[in-house]
Amino acid sequence: MITLALSKGRIFEDSLPLLAAAGIEVLEDPEKSRKLIIGTTRPDVRVVLVRASDVPTYVQHGGADLGVAGLDVLLEHGDGLYRPLDLRIARCRMSVATRADFDYAHAVRQGARIRVATKYTQIARQHFAAKGVHVDLIKLYGSMELAPLTGLADAIVDLVSTGSTLKANQLVEVEKIMDISSRLVVNPAALKLKRAPLRALIDAFEQAVESRA
């Protein structure tokens, strides 16, 4: 049995065409079913539904043979997982945003110590350290946009897709840190034990990605 870890939402939806290209269809809609383990049209492949942030953990510790996770999640996880493929789905970017009236460039240039709210503390810490900017990181798990609006922080580091949420909350994107997309991750031990079927799946995903390029 091959177990694939996916998270609900955009990654799940964007993964369906890739699975179909590999001859795999998920038998139930996770938004309508309460099941956390879902069968597929291939009796030897099943999908487990976990939180996006938990996908690397399931794959790393053998709860799943492979999974799909955003680069942001993988960098925060600090994993040693095998990442054979950029699936080029669920694309967005990791950026710094502030209130429109906050002079971010001046604060950085003057070497001021700024307060940054984010749930991506590893990415933020590395980014600002590389720039030589002194920051106090404030860990939040949601509603990042509130932090600058309430005075909790000067800036946020968060995922940005269209930018509409920032605009609606009078925030502006002041710096792009990196582009983000979802990656296929594989448990190294599983790749040794189930090499042929896993390699076939990886190759099928790769062909599907290339055909959509």
C-alpha cells in the first residue's frame, strides 16, 4: 500500500489533475466526507488528509510514503526529506508587508530594530539576518494583517497570492522574499522498500507537470 499525504483546500484541488495523469482518482470529496483516509481507483494507493503543516512530519516519520507540501511549510519544518519534484501548483509568494504609512526602506536603511509578526519564523529570521536587519519576531498563527493595524508589529511576513487581503486591510507589500509552490516529498526509507511503485508515481507526476508547463 502506498500512502499519500495531502492537505485540504487549494493543494488538494491542484493535486487532482496530477493524480489523474498518474491514473489515480480519489473516491470521495474530502469537503463532504468526514473520513481522514480516502481510497482511490487504485487499490494500492490511499490518501490521508492532514493539516498542511503536518504533511512533512507524516512523511518524515513514515505515516505516509509521500506527500505534497508548500515550500514554505518545508522550509519551516527544516526537514531532511527527499524533494524530487516541484509540482508548480498552489503558487504564491512569501513577502514582507507593512502599513502604507510605515517607511520600511528607511527603517531598514537606518538599522532600526523592527518588530515582525509571522508564523514563518525560520524563513523570516534567515531573510532578515542575511540583510543584516535587526528584528524582534512575534509568532502568530493567523490574521497576520491585524498585527500592524493594532501596533503589535511594524511588519508581517506572510504568503501573498493576489494581494487583495493586504489591500483590504490597508497594508502594502514592500518586499518579496521568495516564490512559493508545492513540492512532492518522499520518505527515503519508503523509496528503498517500495522503489518501483513510488518511482513510477514520481515519473508520472513529473510528466504531468511538464505537460502543463
